Amino acid sequence: MAAAATCGSVAASTGSAVATASKNNVTSFQRRGPRASGTNDSGPRLVSIAGTRPSVRNGQLLVSTGLPALDQLLGGGLAVGTVLLIEEDKYNIYSPLLFKYFLAEGIVNGHTLLVASAKEDPANILQELPAPLLDDKCKKEFDEDVYNHKTPESNIKMKIAWRYQLLPKMEQIGPVSSSRFGHYYDASKRMPQELIEASNWHGFFLPEKISSTLKVEPCSLTPGYTKLLQFIQNIIYEEGFDGSNPQKKQRNILRIGIQNLGSPLWGDDICCAENGGNSHSLTKFLYVLRGLLRTSLSACIITMPTHLIQNKAIIARVTTLSDIVVGLESFIGSERETNPLYKDYHGLIHIRQIPRLNNLICDESDVKDLAFKLKRKLFTIECITKLRSYDLRSQIYFLSRHLQRKFSIKKNPYFKEPHTLKKIY
């Protein structure tokens, strides 16, 4: 749809150029076919949707996830009609932030939101969205934030492997204008109340939508999943996101955000037992949800506590029914938290699956070893491949130093410390 609008503007500019050239008696190329003027005889034009762009790979309509670095990893953005599954980190600290970035991007672009949660009221979630950075005057704040978080080690270029100096960072820091695809957000500030009030959003809070006396038949969806599917279906068909009534309403995108899907709060027992009575309820829900998304102008993001699911077969089925799978691994409480190699990062991000649209299989991302860090204002994603080249040698070095202090072992004169490994390369 956006591609058609772009072609229309190009054709209009071509027609004006031909007219100018004819006045100056200069020959010019003139396209055959119907005129691209604004008259009624040329037929209705397709209006591009704000906050979208066509994919350069297959022409699929894309929306931003709210993180330009994540858009780059996913092939340009989140395709309309697909499901993005975020595997929550252990303590659910960083996954809600990605969830809010997705919703904030929808408010900035004027998209319609559908927020579903069984834990927190959607109205409260919208009040905690990060503030957008749209003007050039915010560049000073970004520069200050980067300067305050610089370490002495980051100012020294890595000479251990010179080839890694040419690798660009995944996140190009800096504010962008509102006309570009994807925006940056300040995690230390909240979105202005005026933007939230002017937006069109629908909330689904499970305790308010379902009663305790409702019964469900065996081998069917849980009451929470049934109510949510009915709610999503009503919004899609009533507001014309399925393509109905194209002349009556302006085209727009529906952004669907579902929080903590599969947790016991949704009435699902897959996190409590390995073989629960509702083991197929989640997969049925995802199957029906994908059918609704494929035939509508909507995109969905789901956060799920996969680390709590006991049955690994369910995780495999959930991954198959999702178009994109992104996992977050936090360093809190793990051995990497005390590892000096990861001292500048807060966790790892795993791109487990990216979509290959109109195909029966999915791709795996070629970019590995990705880490994220949450600064005072920014959430950035960086490639840490350069650390892997001397990760093992550094661990051996620190282990040997520990043994020397504990058992008074004489230092090996042939062992080289990590900062001297450049001689080896």
C-alpha cells in the first residue's frame, strides 16, 4: 500500500518534469499509460499509512518495533500480519521495556493500540510509556548520556583484533525526526499525557473481562484466551482493520500487545505442571490469532515467561506458531554478572527466529553474540563478537591468578596476559 503511494508521487513528479521539458523544447522520457494527475478519471489513489514502509526484500509492509537496532536485526522492521514473541528474562525487568517501546511507537505514529494483560491495568501501562525524542534539541541529552556512561576502557581502541574495529554498532545513537521510520525514546521520562489522551487505544484487563463463575468445556481454550480472541476479533472487524469499508475510513495499523501470555494469571497451567490439562490451549490460541493477523492490517507483540514452562515440547510448538522469536537473558543472578568481560552490559539478546514470509520455514539470524544495556535514558543493542576471541584466554588468565593467590603457585613466565594477546594475532 505504501509502495503504491510512493509510485504515485514519483509518477506525478515525472509528469511535471515532462511538462517543463516541453516548454524548453528539450526531449524527455514520457511514461505510457494513464495519466498520473489528480483528476477523478485516474481512479482513487492508495494513501500511505504513517509509520510504515515497504520492505526492500519482498515489499511487505513494515512497522517499527520502537527500537531501530531491533528493526535492523529483524530485516527492517516488524511485518504487518506477523507475531513477535519476546521470551521474558528471568526477573521480568527488561522485557516490559521492549513491550512499552512497541506501544509508544504506535502512539507517536497515530496507530490504534490494543493492550491486553492479566497482571496490570492497560491504562496504567500507557501511563508508563517512555517519552519520544523527536527534535534536534534532544541531541544534547543523548550526548550527555553517552558521555556519562563512558568508561576508560571504551576510550581505548581494541587492538587485539584489528578487523573488529570495522564492525559498526547495532545502535546508532541520536534522535530522529518524526518523519522517519522508527524513533528513539527517553526511558527516564514519561510520555506526555496529551499524546496518550489523543490516541485511540483499547484495553483488555482479564480480571474485568471474565467472571469466576464462567465454565469452559474440556479440550477447549481457557476462558481468558477465549475472551481475548473475541475482543481482538471485534476490534478488527468493527474498526475496519480487515479491509472492509475502505472508502469510509482512513487506513491505519492496529498494534496488539499481550503481556505475560501463558502465565498462571491467564488460567493456564503450563507453567505449573509438565503435562497440564490445558497443554494445547496456548497453541490453539496462537493458531487462531495468526489467522486473524494474516487477514488484517495489524501487528502483534507477545511477552511470555518461557523459562517457567516445564514442557519443552510446548515451547517448540509456540516457537513454530510465532513468526519472530527474540529471547532476553539477564545477567542478574548468573555467573556472567561477575565476569569482567560483561561488566558494561546487562544481558544478552538472542534472535532465535526471523520470518521468511510466504514460506513454510523460518530463517535464523546471521548476527550472533548480541548484548543489551540499559543506561539512564537509552536501551542499546551492541555486537560483542570482538569479546569472544579472547574470552577463553581471559578466563584462563583470571583462574590462574586466583590459584596463584590461593596456593602461592609460581607464575608461568610463558603465559601471556589478555592485554598482550595482540602479539599473538
